[in-house]
Amino acid sequence: MLLSPSRADCIVFGVDGVLVDGGAAELSAAASCLSLCWDEKLKLGGGQPPDLSPYIAAAEKSLVLSSAGDVVWGLLAVAAVSGKNDLAEALPSVQAWERILKTASEPSESGFFSARAVIDRIAVNSLYWQIYNAPAKFNAEGIKVSGGAAALEKRLFKRRWDQLPMRVGIFTTRPESGLKAALTTLEWEDFPREQMFFGQTTPDGIETFCRSRGCSWPLCIGGAPAELHLMEQYGKGDFIVIGGAMNADTPHFSSAADALRAILGVV
């Protein structure tokens, strides 16, 4: 709960749903990664995947698979044992996927996907981010004809971090390449490296940031369930949810700008 915003002495931003909207980029990269793994890595045939948004959304809510790359890895593990070559037919229904995630979240099934994996998890995530961050290509006339999925990202926060009244940190489960893509979208390419914490799986990065800056009460602003979950695990500071990601007991705002305006009076 938001108890004492006046104590805040720094701001810690999540990335997805807070600073940038990467939804379309995520879906594009996930679909391409899934098809490529199915066709080229597993040699199981062709076909295009259905809309992956409900699969990713279900995984985000369950917190079993923390990234779109992980969702691709998990779907491959399930689809490969279906006995079908067409990708769309091999994938489970959304309802079946939700049941699988529930099973995988139980303590006795903590290794559910690892035990069924057909491709290395790290390799799938690496391919996903390669697709996400692929450099732009141009035709002979100099016209851009293709590029990475990151081009589909949309900027959500308009102010620069150095215009805010407190020290700013960024905390994300994205890897470094994914965070750099977001910073490009934001036009924050010069954001200080020592204030960004990427690939986070524990809340230690927030502790490191606060300690290095002499801060004790961060205002943590999250939108992606995995990032918000890690912020809440930190256990200190105030926690703000942007959008409807999770946790009805935490104050929600429609945007980070609205949150800062209401809590800190930042215009």
C-alpha cells in the first residue's frame, strides 16, 4: 500500500508498461521466434502460430514464465509432444495452457517445463532478443524495408529522467539489449549505466541502487507483473502499479506521468 509518499527519496522505474509500450514488439518477436524454432530448429514442419497475446498474458499473471522468450520456450516444450507438425495445431488451446501454467506453479511441479524442454531455454531467449533487436535493413534506394521488432515499441513517458526532482533508477527483467532498445525508444540513450539494472531476477538491484545513492525509501513504479513482483519483494518504499497488471491492494495509475503528478506534484 502507498503509506508515506513524502518519504520517497528516489524513483525506480520498471520498463514495460511504464516507460515504453512493448506489446506489439513483444508479440512480433515471439511469433517469429516460435516459428523459427519450430521450422528450423526442430524441423517439425510449417504453419503460422495463432495470436500469442493470451498465452503471454496468462504466463505473466502466473509468474511461472517471466518473459515472452520463456513463453516461446514453454510452448515449444508442450507443442513438440503433440505429434502434430502444423504449429497452430500443435499448440495447446489457451484454456489448456492456463491449466498447464497452474500445474507448473505447484511446488511439486517446479521443473515442469525444464523436464519437457526440447530446446535450451537460454538459446530460445537469445534468439528472441536477436529478433527483437535486429538492425534495420535498407534497399538500394535507401528506404528502410525491415528491422527488429523493437521498432514497434511506443514511448509512454515523455519527460527526461534528469528533469525529475529525485535520483532515478531503472529496474527490469529485460536483458541489456532489451533495455537499450527501450532507452532508444525513450531517447534516453545517455541514461547513466550505473543507474540501470537489467536481467533482474531478485530485488538486489534496487538495494544496490539505493545504497549507492544514499537513498532509503524508493518510489517504485511498475507495470510488468514480473518486475512489479520483484519490486514488492524488496519490501521497502512505496509501490505504484501502472495499468491493471496485478495486485488490487496497490495504488494504480493510468500512466507514470499521472502517478508522479499526483504523488510528487511533478508537472
